[in-house]
Amino acid sequence: MRLLHTADWHLGHQLHGHDRSYEHHCFLDWLSQLIREREIDGLLIAGDLFDTANPSAASWQRFYSFLAQLLRAFPHLNVVAIGGNHDSPSRLDAPHELLKAFELHLVGAVSRDADGALEVERLIVPLTDRQGQVAAWCAAVPYLRSADLRLDECAEGDEDRLVAGVRAIYRQVLAAIEARRQPSQPIIALGHAYLARGELSALSERKILGGNQHALPADLFAGADYVALGHLHLAQSLGEQIHYSGSPLPLSLAEAHYRHQVLELEVDGDGVRISQRHKVPRAVEMLRLPSQAQPLPEVERLLRELELPACDPQARPFVEVRVALEQPEPRLRERIIAALAGKPVRLARISTEYPGRGESLAEQARGRQLEELTPEQVFTLCYQRQFAAEPPVPLQQAFDALLHQIQEAEQ
């Protein structure tokens, strides 16, 4: 049996206001073709199907159209998807029974019966081969919020109670699978979580669960032969059998250099192993120009000399422009746009660097209490932190006038 492990699609995502639907369309077309070419038997999606808890109608249509396409083209295909921290549990669960009738398993949240017992059956999916025989089992546990846990049921001990609550759910699901599986049927744990030692993306991920307890230990999945995780956008392995597939698209400019992929798994009586890592084709490039921040005149020159082939507007590269400034430049965006005029690109972001050391006010005024500083001194220190220079006279005069108006109003 061959499976694909993917996660963090973030359908409906926008990059600094720019729509990504074209890129998602290209990815899903490529994924369908990969399933055909590699004769895939199952698709595992480890959460964050959508970018927001309230996706647009277009995002829902794209997702359901893709599922319908899979069902028509590959009636044998096992499809298991779980909710992530970006997804709405109730919205994902609404069509659960309908999709299950077509052997499409979409699990938005855990549920409990009238007595508060975990409804384990919803989280267990048998994965069948083309002859209809069970070849493996999937523990489909969606992203767990604090409200999903029963902390009063956790055993007393040194372990944080949030972590213990997550452990209890995985333990119940994996034990239920262990009780019914054959020795030749491996277990795949599908989850959306942040594990200890996982590397976060700089700009597009947020820590989950709560407080300092967000990092879960890898031994939560004891008993699973393979752990297919979502949440971290950088593809990475946290153990021989614990893997984040990563997102198929870069979800921030900082992720432009990531290895975007889906993982192909080979399943047999000996267990589960990664057989191939399929690189996702980049439908839209991301450019960060220049590679290091340069003075504005140099940046303008580089942008005017930029030569790129013509392409459809939806396929034009996203550009981040990096500028080193000595002081604020009110016409910065206007000048950048002028330098890019006529270029087949989309300006996504202008990042600026200043010569200041970025010290906090406390670091600059060591040994002095805040109440010892006048408002004028605080203003000057803040300006110096950013620009490593004295405030220009017009700006200082504007601050003085504003301060005077506030002081008059307080009298």
C-alpha cells in the first residue's frame, strides 16, 4: 500500500493582500496527477486545510471539488483529513456523516458521549488496499484544544496536565486500534501539534495549546508505527518515524527557501517507511531583492534593471524589497512602485533596516528611572534607538507642538 502524507494547505490564504487561489489550484492538480502516476492508495492530510476558521465559499468549493474529483478518478482511494488550529471544528464536522458514506473521512474535533467518554470510533479509520482488505489503521486525532481535554481524569504526577490530557486521548485511540488490528497491520497516527524540538516558521506559525506547555513530547505516540504530523511549515523529522510533511506552499516570505513537499509512504507487514519525498512545483516564485538591504538609490537602480519574462498576472512573482535607510522616507513606497513600473511582478512587502541598535528604552537609559526622564527625552531616545541619530528639527517641533496640546488639554 502507498500513502501520501501532506498538511497545512491553508486554502484561502493571502500573502500581504495577494490572493493565492491560482497556486492552490496548481498544487491540487499536481497532487491528483501524482496520485495517478504513483498509484497511491491513500491520502492523509494532517490539519489546517483552510487558512481561517471561516473560509470563503470559493475555498470550500475548491476543497469539495477536489474531493469529488478524487472520488470519481480513484474510487479505491482512502482519504483521511483532520482539523488543525486554523480550522473550525464544527464546520469541518458538519458533513462528516455524508462524506463518511463515500469513504471520505473528515474529522474536525473529538467528541464525547452523554457520560463524557471519548467517542473513539470516530477517530479510528481502517485503511484498505485495492482488494478491500484492511492493510493498516489510522488514528485520526485532530488538533486538540484545552476544552477537548479532561484534565480531572489525568493521573497525578510531574507531567503538565495539558500534556497529560493530550496523552490520555492518544493512549485511548491507539489502545483501541491495538485491540482490533492484526500483527501485520501497522498503525499510523495522524495529528496536528507542536512537538518539542520542532522548528517554527519565522512569520506564519503560532504556538498552540497554552502558555509554556505548547511543546508536546514525542512519546505521546508510543505504539504507532508512523506519526504523520501537521502544523510546522518546514518539513522536518523529529525521530525515525515522526515526521512533519511541511506545507505545500510558502505561507510567508520567510518560507521561500523551504523544501515544500509531500511524503510518499510504503506500508506493508513490516511497518511504514518513507519511500519518496516529492517536491511540490513552485507555481509562483518569491523574490527577495536585494539579498541584503541596500541604500534606497541602489535598490531603485537594481529594480529598474530587473528583467523577468512576461507571464500571466496570476503567475507573477511576489517581491519583497529590502531597503536600508538612515532616516524615515515618506515617499518610500511611491519610489519603489515607480522603480518596478512595467515589471511582471507583484510587490508583497517592503522591509526596512535602520542603523539603530534596536535597544529598548530601559537598555538605553540604564541606571535611570522612567519618571526621571522628560517626554522630550523619551522621544529622543526612541528615535535614536531606531535611527542612531538625533531627531530632525521639523519632527522635533511637531512632537513639541503635540505635547503642548496634550498638556493644555490636561489642565
